Amino acid sequence: MHWVTVRPPQVARCWEKHGTWLRPPLLIERRLLNPDTAGLQVLEGRTRVGVLRGRLREHLHVATEHRAWVGCP
């Protein structure tokens, strides 16, 4: 809840109304950094991902789908 309250009001409204972030985070496939790994790495937007996890934990409104920018090879 802290990170939502210290952001501009439109951020909190977006979470309450849509259950997701105002701007999608930026992720890349981990194999871009190390070919032997799998999964995604957050490059920009850690706070947004943290807010999402916190809202899930607190049983607050969270959308079933979210947008994210994903860089891949």
C-alpha cells in the first residue's frame, strides 16, 4: 500500500479500477544474460511487480491479466 500512496493519484486509481499497473514493467528473457538460464528478469518496474504481489497477498483487487514489455532474442 505504501508504494501506491507515494505515487501520483492516477496510479492508485488504476490499481483500484483496473487491478493492474498504469505502465507495464520491462522484462527480458534471462537467457539473454546467461544462455543456461530460463525465465524472466525484471529490468524496470520492480516496484510495480512488488505492488502486484502485495495486493495479491492482501486479497485486494488484482486483474487476471497484465501487460508487460518483454525483450527476447
